[in-house]
Amino acid sequence: MSYMSIDFSNMVEFDALAQSIVAKLGCELCLVSVVHGETLTSLGHSDPGTPSENRSMSVRDTICERTVRTGQPLRLPDVRVDPELRNISSVRAMEIGAYLGVPLKVDGEAAVGAICAVSTTARIWRDSELAYLQAVADLAESRIERHLLRFERKALSDALAENDAILNMLSNVKGRGMTVHNADGELVFVNAAMKNDLQLNDRDMLALPNIARRVQQLALPFNEAHVVRSTPTNTELSVQMTAADNGLVLAEWCRDLETSQR
């Protein structure tokens, strides 16, 4: 899952982190940013009044791109003397002199963003300042992971609720017998119409997984697998099987029309 799926529109805690760095290091600007595709978005900004539309830019136009790409801290006493960085648009726009950045990593993976401290004049960044920025980065990473976990829990809850709604709908469908099988043909769901409308008994129901397996073994294209099979009580059924997500198969059963007309 992409961490940019999370709504970071009101993450004042990241603004507070950026402000604390400015106060501690005595720099002019601090950003707590994440990369999504080709865009760098500042979750935290030392100027909390900065509107959301001014918090995103092309990652290629930032020094943080190097911090994220290398996954290593970057100390630059004067960006303006670096031939590769001095012409970057953000360097000119923000009047960047000195830059100090550390990568943000989530779940021990590759860097997903960076925290940077910026000074408008040249300066030598001390080891203690780098250590402080790294400590704040560790805190920011834990907070991003917390938001990710919260989002994943909500997504799982929504998915379960959706599945419950689907199963409830299938359970109450009348006149259409439906079952769901796993990749091995095992029965994982059966609706009430299988008994109420098709009038299958327990022995017939127990035979459905074997029938489903035999149908799947025919390797016919799903949506065209109309196959007549007999249950233990000689009830002949026609089944249409359709591949669903996660290896599941939806089977729709009905009495064989030719048999029912004899």
C-alpha cells in the first residue's frame, strides 16, 4: 500500500516537528517530506501557514532527491558552490545556502522521504546537529508508521464490512443457488437458495465440492462452464463458474433444463 493513500492534510504534528528543528538548529527552514512518484510533498513545514498547494514540487527539483536516492545523510555547507545542485530551481527559489538532510525510512525499507534543515547562508553543520536531526527523523518515521497502521486497519475493516454485505446479499438471493469455492474446489460459502429453491438435501450439498473440482479440472473458460452433474440423489444440475478475486470461484447452480422438462 502506498503511504500517500493516507490523508495527511491535517498533520499538525509534522509541522511541530519541523518547527522544533528550526528552533533547535537556528536555521531558516525545515521540511518533513515524502516522495510519491515524481512528487515531493511536505507533511511538515516550519511555516505551518503554508497552504497545501505550496507543499508539493517535482522531486527532481530538490536537494532531498539525493538524500532519498542514496538513503544516507547529506551535509552541504554551501549548496551554491556545488555545480550539480546550485542550479536546481528550489535552491534559487528558497535561497538555499547550507543544507542538512537525513532520509526517512519505513519498515526498514528504502527511503520514502527526508527531513531537511536549510540555512540561507553558508554554515558548517556540527555532528550534534546531524544527530539531533536523525533523532527527529526516527520520531517522524514512527509517526508515519502509526498513520499507516491506522489506515491499514480502517482499510481491513472496510473490506470486511464490504465482504459481509456481499455475503448477506448472496445469502438472500432467491431462485438462484450460489456457492463460493477456493482454488481446490472446497466449499467456503453457500446461500439459502441452494436448499430452499433447488431443494438440495445435505447429501447433495456435501457433493458440491467434488462437482466443483471436476468442473474446474475441465479447464473450460470461466463464464462458459455450463456442465451437467448429478448429485447422490440423482438431481442433475447445471453450473456456471466465474473466477473471482484471491483465487475464489463463484458458482451459480440451477436444475438442468432438459432434465426438468422430461
